[in-house]
Amino acid sequence: MNRRLLWLALLLAPVAHADAPSMASDIQAGRAALTAGQPAKARGLFEAALAQPGGAREDRYAASMGLGQSELWLGAYPGAASAFRDAHALADDTSGRQAADTGLAQALNAQGYPRAAYALVEPFAKGQLKPTVELMRATQALGWQDLGASYLDLAELPPQGYLSTQYRLLKDDIQFAESAQLEGDFGYSHDSDGLDTLHFGTSYRFAPLSNGDWSQRWGIAAGSTRIDDGVDVRHMVDLSLLGQLRLGQYNTIDLNLGPGRTGGWHYLQGTAGWTLQPGDSFSLSTGVERAPVPTNTAIADRLIDDVYSIGVSIRPAARWYVLPTYYRQNFSDGNQRDGGTLRVLLSPYDIPDTSGAIGAEFSARIFHSSQPSHGVYFNPANYRTAQIGLVGVYSLNQDWKVRGVASVGRQVVDGAGASAYTVGVSLNGRLPGNGRLELQMGRSSTASAAGGGSGYWNNSVSLAVRYPL
């Protein structure tokens, strides 16, 4: 996706020296190519300028900045980062180094390194549009919107243009995150066994309280779920305390806990999780989840399960993510399940001259049950599945984005193999009044708590709408 003329104003400054006429002419021609919307041509010209022997330091700085901008425009973010690092080393003054660092922050944000981007521009961003935009992007990605709130009021903001638009959008995002929020959600699923599950929920989140690197946010949520298998209908209701805490820059805690009830059965349900993320390339997460098994026969037996999990996210390269997770699932009927999941993600590549990007994903799951059973919930002795597929992202405009996934593979249930597939699409966007909408639809043949095996499928749809108050 084009990054427009983010640094064009800087690049149009005249070349300071002309010790090497060929270098100067290549730089001027490269700037003209950028102005004409020809980043590939500009890249070649700036590379040619830098290939010239000698040349004034100021000229090599200008050529490196131009090369960085060309690479950004073309989506070649590692090359852009390298060019801006070279420009920083060549800069003669503070403003030149800050300009190079801002370009580097843009390249790092585009590659998903928000912590590194934040550290670069935080010392000097206040009062400057370009570094402020990159700082706000970084805080948005990290969930540190409270740290970006003090950058919301620039003294001067151009009335239009790419940077101004991005600033206003990011400002809306920060104001949304820093406000109290009201949310309503809906979910429905139907599977090949005839099980229908319908859910309605609502939640209220108070505005976060922040002090430096520490932040806390609390709220309450309520939900109602109807389960119909064609023979019997069960209703479940729940009430939860919501909590989100950031402890310094490395630790976050998420809570969603409270009582639940169905008929005369009362129970504790919800989730709790802790994440340690010391950098952009590694994180460690642990979690606990407790919920009734979502089938009518299981609810009639008052069957509930506790899940304990630990996982890591490892980033061996800029576009690759590896996410293994181990879990232990304890059922109230005495069954114990040991399992694991693995996801390997290839971050989407921008498709030239479009608003789309495409990536890939591999996913796998395996578990073993100590007490296999039939009829109450899906509980084979052994289960494993693996799928590989494509992930696509398309921006309809600056406010709306569509994401799709399609994957195929194989699953094995107690030695019996069958094909497996997953397809899904989601729509995310902004509503009038700074609201947010998320719509998801999907179909999968992989196993769930309710069913699985050859011929099984499950269709689902969910909708969530949030508004700041």
C-alpha cells in the first residue's frame, strides 16, 4: 500500500553541495521521480547517486533519505530502514538526525516493531507532526494509547493531506481508547449435528486510569446464551468483572470473571491471563479459562471444564511469527486432556498498486483425553489436525477493512482421517460518532467442544458494536 509523499517536503530541499555533479543530478532526478509518483525510478536514481565515489556528506545524506522514502513507497521496509540508518549516521545536525529517525520509525512500524519505533521518536516527537504520527501508530499497536494522549493537540495542523488525515484517524483511535465505552455483541452458530447456539451480551468499560507506565481499566459485562439441539433448550446467563492492567511496559493482565447460572446450577466462569512482552520479537502468555461444556447433555450433567495454558510468540524474522501453546484441560467428570496448538504466520505482503495484502498461515492442534467418551461432548482419545492457507487483507477506504482466511488440511480422530477446512471473513470499521463495528462470519470442519470428525461442520457469525461515552 502506498505510503504517499510522507517525506517529500524534506526531500525537496536543495542539495547542499555539488562536489560530485553526477550525484547531484541523480538526487534531483530522484526527487522529480518521487514528485511524479514513480518510486521505482526514484529508487534507482538514489541508488546511483550513492554508488558515486566521494561526494559531499550532505549530498549522501540527501540521497539516503530519498532512497528510504522510495523504499517505503514500494513497501520494501527493510531496505527503507537500512537507508534511514545510513542517513542518521550522515546527518550533521539534530534536525537531520531526527528526520532520519522519524523515517526509520515509519519503516519499523510498518514491519511491526512498535516498541523500537516508539523509543526512537518519543524524545522529540511532541509538537512535530511527522514523528507524532509515528509515535501514535506505535502506541496504538502496543495498547499504550494513554501514553499517546499528551500528543493530541498540535499547535499547527495542515488542513488536508496524508499526514493530517493519519493524525486525525489516530487521534480518534486514542480518544476512543481513553473514553468510557459501551458495547453490545451478538453471536450465532449452527453445526451439522443440529446444535444452535445464540448469544447476546453487553458490557460497560470505565475510562482507564493511568500513571506513567502503569494503567488500569475496569468494567462489567453480562450475557445470555441459548442452546438448542432440536430436543432440548437450555439458557445460560453470566455476569463478569472486566479488568485490564498494564504493569510497566512489559506486563499486562486481563480479567473476565464472574458468576454464571443455568437453571438451578450456579458456577464460576470466565478467563484470566498474564502476558510478558519484553520486546517486539518475543512474548510469553499464561491463562486460565473456566466454562460449562456447551452442549445440552453436558449442561444437564453440570459438566464444566478448566483450561490452563502457556504459550510463547517468537519472531525469527520480520515477517514470520511462531506461536506454540501447551494446555491442560480438566473436566469435572474426571477427564483430563493434554494438548497443544501451533501457528506459524507469514505477515501479509502489500500487493503493488492496490489496497490489499496477502499472507499465509499454518495451524495445528493435537490433544489426548485420559477418559474418552461418547454422547455428552466431543471427547475422542486422540485428536490431531493441521491446516495451511492464505490470509488476505483489503482496505475499502481509510475507515473500513476486510480480512479473509481460507485454509485446508487434514484431521485424524482416533486413527480415522478426514479432510479439514476453514473459511472466514471479517469486516472492521468506524461508525459515526467514533464508534467501532466488527463483523465476523466463518465455516469450519475442525472439531469443537460440541462435535467433530468426518462430515462435521460449524457455521458461525458474530457482531460487536462499541461506542465511547
